[in-house]
Amino acid sequence: MSDRYRVVDEALGKMTLEQKVGQLFTQSFYGSVITPDVVHMIKDMNCGGLRVTSFYRQFRHYARPGQERQPFDRSSPADIPPNQFSDIKDTLCKPPYLTIRQYAELLNRLQEIAAERPYFAPLHLALDQEGDSSFDFVRGGVRFFPSQWGLARTGDGRHVYRCAKAVASQLAAVGFNVIHSPILDVVLHPDATYIGTRSFGMDPEFVTEMARQFFRGFRECGVMCCGKHYPGRGSTDVDDHHDLGAINRTEEELWNVELAPYRALAAEGLPMIMVGHSIYPCWDTEHPASCSRAIISGVTREKVGFKGIVTTDSMIMLAIAKKYGSIPAGCVMAAKAGANLILMKETGPIRDEAYRLVLEAARTGEIPERQIDEQVATTLRWKVDYGLFDTGGRVDAGKAEKTIRSKRMERIERAAAANAVHIVRDTQKLLPLDRNTRTLLVEQIAGPHLNANDLWAHPGCFWEILLTKSSQVAELEVELDPKPEDRVKVFEYMKYYDVLLMTHYSGRSTLSTVKLINEVLASGKKVIVVTNSPLPYNTPVDWPTVVCCYGVMPPQLAAAADIIYGDRKAARPKYPRPWDP
């Protein structure tokens, strides 16, 4: 081993088996308060890193579209340690608001706690920051970008690189060192609902080139990219948060299409991939990829030649629970299969039981200690390569806000929105909208607007933007999934307006406004829909006037307003689709 990695040998040499097993886990830190339980995860459970979300206090529920959230565990209150929340109202109560500087200081403090362990191994601090409506870091004036599909719409790799570098710069300034992106899935047909516009597109060569530029931007800022959802989920409509599905593609098809971006980026030094929870019968008929030795060790290490970190997708998904009977049992299978990191987006008893079962498997030799040593060493070596051992993972918190709120960042943010937004169709010839037209904006209360709820992003922000274009715009707010009382109000108010401007902010966990928009259109009212995806499964093809902005945040909504009122023409797409005019 070279002198460069001597610190890895020193760290491993000081670790007990219990500490090595802890290093296999990426635990979760929610909110802005370091509780005793957070210290416990770092110092007692010895986690390798944390998946960080600023706007939740806890995560223990999933919901299918249109359904109430249900806990995925049925723990008795007696099972929950006294220093944890057991049941909280996240929709009503958010964690304390921190400025960018304060948040950077908070992440520094997490690294300082890790430095108090008897071995030196800085935490990887990871997040989702995919764009559109996916932002784990959303407060304080952070810059917002469209989804990957929107970034790549014009086919300009330099533009994707600039945007990726801008995102990476602001994350690095605060103290994040891993992003669970880019999404490397190739969308094989427009009804592949799980991935949709999170991807760069439908052509493997195009996805590969855009991903290459994305990776370059992050690498230059010292933030590790994590390509997902390996080995490819662009052909499925199964959401593994709820169900376990099989992807029945041949080995040749997977190699030439789904694996093409991974093979290319692996050769260029991609540091991490995230393995999903689908079954690929051509390689393993029994286990999902995240728990398959045939896929993690055989396909990934031996055939693709990937030398980086293999992390599971969040194990807190029903695909795992249904397959193995419990999530902790699935975690043992993932560790046995060779995963370097096991992602745990849970803060209750499941987390502790998963650690206990993996440790038990290590103690009995079911998972050999030499295998665990290599799994942990691989992660630590990449942390060396990305400078975490030089800085301890800490940043100059005083510089963070200056980086994020710079004029240069603002220009890149605006250019990203301008390149993305376009008219999907306008068969009724409603665009551009006359500024004197009496218009009712029916705007959903978007999750990221609530999560930020600050000067830069908050409920009602689209209306405020539209008022800079016309004084003839009124607003009616509705739930993300409109309630019956929302429908009553829309039909009561709309008769007083000439045009309705209706948002269709949609995602995997929402039904959004499809039913409501259909009902308004059926009444004969003129409607302009503003959506975050043009794909037909998301935005019905019979809606006559649709503007797509690949996002729900103010920069994208401002660009949409420019298009709606004729202040700017949309950029031309690289590959026109049937939904492009």
C-alpha cells in the first residue's frame, strides 16, 4: 500500500470489529439540532457517514400516491429510546431555521464529533440534490436547478458541466462531500414512471456524455458523485419504496444500454455507485441487485471493472422488507454481497437492529472480518482521494454564504432555468397571454416551498413572480394532492376569470392535479398548465396548453412566466420529442 493510504491502514488498525461494522453504515441526520441520538450514531454506532436532510426532524413513513403516510415499522413506544422522537408532526413543525453559515457550522460540528473517536475517519456527508423538487439542502438562499432532463434538454455538455459545478460549489462550501447523483438511468420509454425526468434522457450515448460533464463538475469541486440506480431502472414503473420488481432485460441489452454510462464513468474514476432494489433475472433470479453477490462482486467488480464505493439505495424500502421479511435481515444480505455502504434513512429501532444483526454475522464469521476490512478500506481510500483526511471534512463556514449567493451563481441558475423551460403544446393558441387577461392561478402548495419557507422560496412564490408581469392575476392555493374542498373553491372562483393558470407539480408520491385539471377543462374553461415534466405518463397528451419547466422552484417558475407572457422564446431541444412543438 502506498504512503498515500497509510492513514487508512492506521485507522483500520485502531478499529475494533464493532467499529468496522459501524463504518459500513450511512446513517441519517435530519434537521438542525444535534441530539444525543445523533452523537450515539457517530460515537457509539461508529457510522461511516450520514445522509443529511435539513428540513425534516425524522423519517419513518412512506406513502403511495393519494394515500395517507403509514409507518413502515410498527414499533411499540417501549422499543424507542427515550432520547428520540417517536411521533412528530413534520408537516406542521419544521426544524429550527439556520442560515447558510450556521448550517455549515452544524456540519462542521458533526465532523468534530467524529474526530473524537479513537480512530481518525472523517464522515462522508451525503444528500440528494437532484433538482426539480428534490432538495435535501433547501434553506438559506441555496441555488435551485432543474431536473437532469431539463439541464440536458439543449444537449450542451458545457452547460451541464457549468450547472453541475455550481451545485457542487455550493454543497462543498457548506460541508457536503457526497451527492447521490447523477441519475444514470436510461429512460427506455416515456411511461417508465419511476425515473422520468430525473434522468438525462432516452439515449445511452447522450446520457453518458451528459453524465460525464456532470461528473467533471463535481470532481473539480472535491465532491464525490454517486451514479444511480445501478445497474439501471429506466425501464420500470415499479417503485421499490413500495414493491419489489424484476427487470427482464437480457444481459446483452443491459450491457449495451443500462450499463453504458456506468462502464464509461467507471473508466474515468467515478467514486461511487448506488445499487437499487430490483431483481435482474439474467444475473440473479433470487436477490435484488443491492443484496446480490453475483451483481455486486461478479458483474460490477469483475466485468464492469468498477473500483469505487458500492452503496445500497436506502434499505428502508418495502422491496427489502417484503423480500427478506425484515429490513435488518436485508442489511445483512447487502453486507454479505459486498456493499461498502448500507444506506439507512431511518432513525428508529430498525437502524439499531440492522447494526446488531450485521455485527452478529461478523462475529460468527458469516461475514469474514477480512471482507469487512476491504469493504471499509475501499471507502476510506476514496475519502483520502477526495481530501477528507486532509481537512477532517470541515470547511470555512464564514465563506459559505458568499459562495452560494454570488452573482456568478445567480447567472448560472438563471441560465439553467432559461434553457430548460419550453412550451409543450398550445393547440388553443393561448400563448403568449395578454397582460390584461383576468387570470386565476391555481397553485399547489409544493413541498420544497414549505420546506424552505424563506425569502427565496415559499408558498405563493409563483404568484408573486406573475404579479411582476401582470396585475390581473389572482391566486387560489390548493394542496399538492387537491382535496374536495379545493375543488369546490376552484369551481366557485373560476367563473370570474377568463383563463386559469394551473400548476401540475408532480412526483412519485403524489397524484397531483390531474383529476382537477381534467374537470376544469371538461367545463370548457381555458387552462394553461405549468408542469415539471412533459412525459406523457405525467402530463396527459390531451391537455391543450402546457408549459414545462422541469422544476417547481422560483428560478424555473420565473422562466415559465417569461414564456407565458411572451418575454422570451424557449431554447431549442437537442432531440425533439413528440411533445416538443
